[in-house]
Amino acid sequence: MSIEFEVSEVIPASPQEIYFAWLDSEEHTNMTGGEAHVSANIGEAFDAWDGYIHGKNLELEYPKRILQLWRTTEFERTDVDSRLEILLVPEGDGTRVTIRHSELPEHGMQYYQGWIDAYFLPMIDYFGGKD
């Protein structure tokens, strides 16, 4: 049985700023606080959060959608990669970032809070402090 969920938050930045930061190694690292090696090219691999997360870019629609294969070091070898869809929609003075995470292994609900703690909260601080 696979797990899936959706979580979202409004981030004080434009879709273009968030899209760029998500797919740029230095910006992704600065935005989350964990070292990242990412790419803005379809088919290329990435890692984030000091090697805890690994994956590959499947589809990129600037500046509104990113689709990736995604896994952590906690996945079993036999677990298939999960799918991570990041949607960026302008809302007020910011962007609603929606994470749709699917095809997760049974322990996958732990990542729901992980997106809030390891991405949304640091992103709010990072982009909110850029003014």
C-alpha cells in the first residue's frame, strides 16, 4: 500500500523566485539550510538536505510546476521512488506552494510534517528576510 498526501503554504516570494531557488544548488541550500546539489534540467539527478534526499527531475514547467522522483535514505532498497509534484500559484503578495507527494512507502506520512518543518518554515524565513 502506498501513501499520498498534499500540503501547502503561502510563501512570501514570486513563483519565479521559488522555482529558481528550488532548482539552483546555492539557492536551495540557502533556502532550506541543508546542502543541496540540484539541477534545472529534465532527467538530471539531485540531492538535498545533506544527502538525505535523492531524486530526478521528470517534468519542469517554468514557473508553475516541478515533478520529481524522490526518496530519502530511510527508504528500503526495495521501495520504489515516490513522486513529488510542486505547484506554484500566485496568491496575494506571495505564492501558494502545494506539495503533492505520492507513491510513498508505508512510513511515508512522516514526510508531511517534514515538508512543513524542513521546507515551508525555512522558506518563509528565507524569502521574508529578503526585503
